[in-house]
Amino acid sequence: MRIATIKGHVTSTIRHGSFKGQRLLIAVPDSPDVAPQVVLDPLGAGIGQKVIISSDGSEARKIVGDEHSPARWSVLGIIDPERTLAL
């Protein structure tokens, strides 16, 4: 799991069949050693929001309902800045 910021929406003319009706976003992890990722978003995160993303492919495939899907990254949670404690 990683903390990331949503930077935009993914638009494509052709998608894998398992992604039909799924919302895809671009998430930029806060760690500099990880590249931006295309993530499934079942929660409705907005651009600029901090989220928790996971590379657990089996969980992403459950979201799309296809065990043979190429899905890998997904949004697990949206971080509420009003409730985040300073460490």
C-alpha cells in the first residue's frame, strides 16, 4: 500500500473488457521511487485528493469481477485532510 495523489482521469478509445464501466485514474505515489500508476477507483476520488492505493492484483480483479483481468492497482481509501493527525 502507498499514499498517492490523484492527478487526472484516464481516457481511452479501447479498453480491456473487464474495465467496462470502471473509473480509471492516474495516481502519483508520494514516494519518488515509484512511477505514476493507472488505478481502478471504486470510491469516487477526486483530482488532487490523497488516497491509499494498493498493487494487490487479486483485490483489483475482484473489483472488476474478472479473475483474468490485467487489473493491478486500485484505490483502497480516500484520506480526509480534516482528520489527518500531524506526526
